[in-house]
Amino acid sequence: MIFFALIGAGVIVAVLVAVGMSIFLGRHGEADHPRPGWVPTDEVFRDPGTDRVMRVWADGAGGRHYLPDQPTGASQP
């Protein structure tokens, strides 16, 4: 019986760790500002989880990165 209680506790801890990581580490591929060498693409979408408009940026190695889109004319840091 204690075996099942330990498994249940382990599952609860794993879920809490996963939720904590998703909150504090950000979403996959998301960045706070563009890095040198990243190029903005024409691909824009609305993130269903945050309702923010995101733009896809490409790096020289073929990687894709997602940044909140800024209105036209806004400067990039």
C-alpha cells in the first residue's frame, strides 16, 4: 500500500516541477530580445496560451525563435 502512495507522491511532485519550469523558464523557442544574426521573418501568429502576437526570427543555423511582435516602426533593442 505504501508503494502506491509513494508513486502517487512522485507523480504529484513531477507535475509540480513541470508546471514550475514552464512558468519560470519560458516557452520553447521564446526569447526576450533578438540576438545578433537573427533575422525577422514574415511569419506572425497569435500565441493561444498568452494571446500575444509573436514573430518568428531565424538564425544562421536554421533555428527558429519567437519574440513578441512590435508595432511597425518600433525599434528593436
